[in-house]
Amino acid sequence: MPDISTSLLDWYDQNARQLPWRSDISPYRTWVSEIMLQQTQVDTVIPYFERFILRFPDLPSLARASQADVLREWEGLGYYGRARNLHKAAQLLCQEHNCQLPADVEALRRLPGIGRYTAGAIASIAFGIAAPALDANIRRVLSRLLELREPAGSPAGEKILWEAAGRFLSQHRPGDHNQALMELGALVCTPKAPGCQRCPLSGECLAYAHGSQNDLPARAEKPAVPHFIVTAAVIQQGDKVLVAQRPQGGLLGGLWEFPGGKLETSDPDLPACLRREIREELGVEVCVGQSLGVFRHAYTHFRITLHAFACSLPPGEDIPVSEAVRWVTPSELAGFPMGKVDRLIARSLQARAA
């Protein structure tokens, strides 16, 4: 394999973006940024990172926080399992490692939410350990450099790419090397219309030499994305509305929502679906009133169209409060971490109550 480190690092030294986690490198800041950057673009992450670090400036402050506070700061960034794992790992580190991230790849991988890529990124950037990393940008750069015809995410493709990432890696500046590959993928070796004329590795790139850069990385055929119709009940009682906390282990775990669920083929219509879901979830009957809006959202592996309805309890029915079920005023909804769609409903209620 050719030695790409010199050209790559020279390019990086001249072209690296000024990013908040690069201006003051520490293991904690590197860890937070790498977790946030999983499946999320840099421009989206920057304001979240800055607010998160302002709220939780170090590992002990994150460990001391409640999960609700962490989720509230994370709200809107998506993939909330990342936030729950970050919080859990912070608590483990303060219990077992004196509130310090371990300078060891395998020890990092044992922490919640840290896989092979993230462990390599943290180890190389924060501790200078010669550990390879392989994110979407690096996969694309290396796939084109090698003119890899195996799908990048396939077992065979992954094996080849991890081996290449290790062989190319600079032993003297491993963190900068990994960041340089990420930066090259983000700024030059882009998914569409890559800027090969500006690439410091074009002379070594087999895809560029053969004109196949626009065909790579090879991708496995993706299955169709399912679409679900979902209902939500905005159950009002006096000046308060009911919210429920989602189970910790599932989608949007730990966040708060207006209860409801998915339309089934056995449901004759949307109100019937909602009455069934509330009966199953809360053990009460509800009266379904007017529509409060239709909301669409795409998750990683599916899409939803959510229909929200104003609902009320029949005379004599009541829903007792618990740790996971609350009656709150619209103004209090801001203090409950929510997913995107439920936050839109909450804001509409707050606007109506203002």
C-alpha cells in the first residue's frame, strides 16, 4: 500500500475546519463530540455540542446530572440511545475509573455506546494511541482509494477497510491522521461529485485513475422503508394535559410523549385506534375529539404519519399520576424531554394557552 500520511497530513494542516472540539482537545470533549457525530452531520452537532459542554463542562457534572436533564439538552439531536449511554458511561467512569476515560482501546469499547470506531477515534485523538478508525467518511475515502468493489458495509468490505485503515495509519500523528481522513471525506471526497482535482490523494487513488469514483462506495441493495400511521391522545383535564414516559429500553426511551400508538389493520378508523391504544396503555376509556394536527417524521429505518387528537376522560374516569405518568400545564411541558413530533404538539398547546 502507498504511504499517504505525508500528503494527507500536509493537506489537513492547511484545510482543517475550526471546530469547537478541536480548539480545546480533552478526552471528555473528544468523547462527547464523537458520540454526537455518530450518524449526524458536523453543522448540526456544533450548537448542540456547545450547549451540552456549557451545561455539563466535565465528566463529573455529567455523571451527577439526572437522565432527564441530559435528554433535555440532547433534545432534537435524535438517536437518544446515544445520550442515555453517554450518561450511563459517565456514571460508570466516576464509580470505577475516578471520573477518567481510560487510555486503552479495549477498555473504551467496554463502555456503553462505544464501538470499534468510536474507541479508535477517542484513543487516537485524545490519547495519541495508534488506533485506526472507520466512519462513513473514511469508508468512502478508502473505498475509492482502493477501488473496492465489495459493499463498504458488508463483512468482506469491512474486513478490507479496517485492515487498510490500520496499514495507512500514521504512527506519529494517529489522531490527526484519522481526523484528516474524516475531513477529506466531508470536504473533498464527497458522496456526489467528489472534488478529485483538489484531493491530495488523487495520485494514489485507483478509482480516480479508472474514472470509477462516482460509482463507489459500492452499496448493498436497501429494503423499502416501512411507513406507519400513528395516533396520539392529547388528554386534557381542566388546565392540565397528560404526558407519559416511554420505556427506557425502546425507541426514544426515557423521553415523554402524548400517549397513543400504531394503527392496526383491525382498527376501523383512527379514533378507534386511539381508544384501543389508551385502553391498553393506561387502562381507561377516552372520548376522542377534534384533530389537533398531522405530523410526519422519518426515523432511521421507518417513517411515520402521526395524527394527534384532543381527548377527554368520561365522567368518573381518572388516570392516577406516577413516575411515568404526569398531569402538567402546557407551560410545564418545556421541562420534559420529548422527541421531535411530541415537541411540536407541545409547542402548539403552549401557543394556544398563551
